[in-house]
Amino acid sequence: MVGNKKYPIPKGYILNTVHDVIELLKGKLIMSDTRLGRVHYQVSMYGYDWELLYVVTEKGINKTEVALRVIGERKDKKKEIRREFALLDSMLGGGADVKFSDG
């Protein structure tokens, strides 16, 4: 299963953010090739192991496409792809709008 998303952000910034995501999830880096835009890592949670492969491709000045593939024991791969993109979005300055109140 592969998910794709486009960002108006430079490739290098996205790759650095993906490495931050790996650290946040306490993932194990398998392979990182920044020239080709590939980052492959393993995550272990709730007794399951699965791997994620990011492929980050520059499509022009500040135009980047991110493809994310989930490999392994994860049953709901679509949900995991959405979760990973939500985490990446939040770290890139986007993410869900949050309303705050004092009460």
C-alpha cells in the first residue's frame, strides 16, 4: 500500500523532518539515501513490527512529492499511512486546526 502527498516545501527540509519523525517514534533506521530521497525505517509498537519507506521527490522549486509505503505486520495500512502523514504535516507546520478556550 502506498500513499502520496504533495508539499510546497523543499526536499531537504522534508527529509530532515522525516528523520525527526523517526526519532520521535523511536524507530530504527534501516537505510537513508538523501540523494535519492529514500528513508526506510522500522517501528515497533503494541507487539507488532512494521517498516515504512518514504520516497521524497523534487518536482520543481519548493514543490515536493512524498510517497509512503507501509511494509510488514500492520493490518490497517491505510490508517497507518494517514497517521504518518498527519504526524509529518504537524511537524511541517500544518496539521489539524485546533480551537482553544480558557474553560
